[in-house]
Amino acid sequence: MIVKNTGIEGLKIIEPKKYEDHRGYFFESFNKNEYEEAGIHANWVQDNQSRSMYGVVRGLHYQVSPHAQAKLVRVLSGLIYDVAVDIRKNSPTFGQWHGLEISNKNNLVFYIPEGFAHGFSVLSEEATVLYKCSVLYNPQAERGILFNDPTLGIDWGIPTEKMVLTERDKAFPELQKAEMNF
């Protein structure tokens, strides 16, 4: 696999080695040893899968410590714009974010360590997203940041009038008012 750094410490893009022939393709979607060689050490304990339609924006979500999660995000079908925001208060890149398109065609994996808020928008007709988590979901630890916080300036690739959000995601505070303990 090829591991690319994003310019934000710890945040990585992983491109698996893909073998294609007349039958189709094959790649290892996860190999613990290779991830550890790349400096990604986590005890993956939960897999989550979501299916969403065009225009859905999910996020920006995270869990506070001691329930903070690292994530490995991949797309099984469709195309998303995936975003991670550095919310580690002592980080030189606090408040910076990185976004990338992930699809079932490029097979990229986004490694998001603890201390980041995460969200994505669906750019295709529909998308199925699968992500591994390093810590079990804990509803009492869940927090979020407003998806359209003007200080972040994230362009989700969806016209505002076509965005589909939950009331909860629309009500999250902006970054400067969000509860975080990283």
C-alpha cells in the first residue's frame, strides 16, 4: 500500500495495491501489519456502514476523550467528499482541515486519528461508506462542530439548497464554541 501524508500530523491517505485483470480486481482492504509499519497503531473494535443519497452531509462528528476514536474510512459504492478537522488544541494545525474524494473507483482509505472531527458529503446518486473505529461508540461522548462553520470554510461540493442534514448536525456549535478535550 502507498501511504501519503496530508500536511496535518497523523492524518493519512492510504492507497491499496490493486491487482486488475480480465476477471476484475483484488486488493487487501486491511492488513494490520502493513498499517502498523505505516505508523498506524490501533485496536480496531467496531465497523460502521452507512448508505446515503446525493446531497447528504454527515458531520462534523467526534467523541471526546477517553472515548475518542481513530477511523479508517473507505467507500464501497459511490463517491463522497470526506473531511477531517484537526481539533487538537495544542496542535500547530488546530482548526485546519483536509478533504478528499473517496470512491469505489479510487479505493482510497482516509486514516483519521483521535483528535479530529469527521464528516462527508455524498457527491454521487448514492454512496455506501464503511469505516473502522478504534473505540466503541459512546453516545454520551459524542460531540460535533457545525458543518458550515465560516471559520472553517469547507466547500462540501453540494449546493446549499440541495444539502440534506439532520437537525442535530445543523445545531452543532462552531469550532470555537465546541467542547473538546484533546
